[in-house]
Amino acid sequence: MTRLTLLDSPLFLGFENIERSFERLKKSGDGYPPYNIEQIGENGLRISLAVAGFTMDELDVEIENNQLNIRGRQQDDGNRVFLHRGIAARQFQRSFVLADGIEITGATLDNGLLHIDIKRLIPEPQVQKIRINKAGNKDNQVIDVEARK
């Protein structure tokens, strides 16, 4: 059975990585920790995650294959005795798929919020002119590519 996907059209060449990104997003976990995404300036974004109780040593932020992964791992202190435990020491992983041209400029931990600042780089449009050679011509092995801005 053939599976139909969003980008099945033969006109979409080389978009397989986007399909994989959609699949990863479908599998991403629950709603913990809660987060905000806000616009900062014309080309900036900020992701803020509520990570109360986590120290900087218990948080990890990394980019792998255009995916921003934020992980938190708290160690349960066995020496403490709780009469009521409403704040669980739990692990989490929150992932965001980044488009090409997105750059992480920094991460800060402030008052229980982990802020990750992102800059959107605006690429200059480019047009490439490709020379067409006559079939059977031995010189057609060379493709003349001229980049214009």
C-alpha cells in the first residue's frame, strides 16, 4: 500500500527532509514544559520555556539536523522527605524544527524561564542561468552556471 503524504507531488524535488520533520513533530511528546514563541524585532524570535526548578546543569540545548532539541533532566534528591509532592522531578524533551536560514543566537535562564533567541537570516535571491548544449556535442559535459543577484 502506498502512503500518501503532504509533499507527494513529483514537482517537489528534494523535500524528503521536510516529510521526516513532520513525522518527528507528530511524535513529539506532551505539553510539558509549557512554552511561548514571541517576535523580537523584525527578524528575531524568542522561545521561552517554563523550567522552574531546573538548574543550568540540568538543561541541555542542541541543534541536530535542523531540529532544536531542549532536554531537562532533574535528579531526585533521596535525602528529602515530602509530606506532599506536587512538583515532580521529571525529565522532558521539547523539539522545534528549524527552517534553513535560522540561527540560534543565545540561551539564558532567568527566573525559571529558559529563553532561546533566534535570528532569521534573510537570504539574497539568486538566479542561475544554465547554458543548454546541443545533444551529441562533446562539449556538453560542461555546464556553464552564471549566478546573478
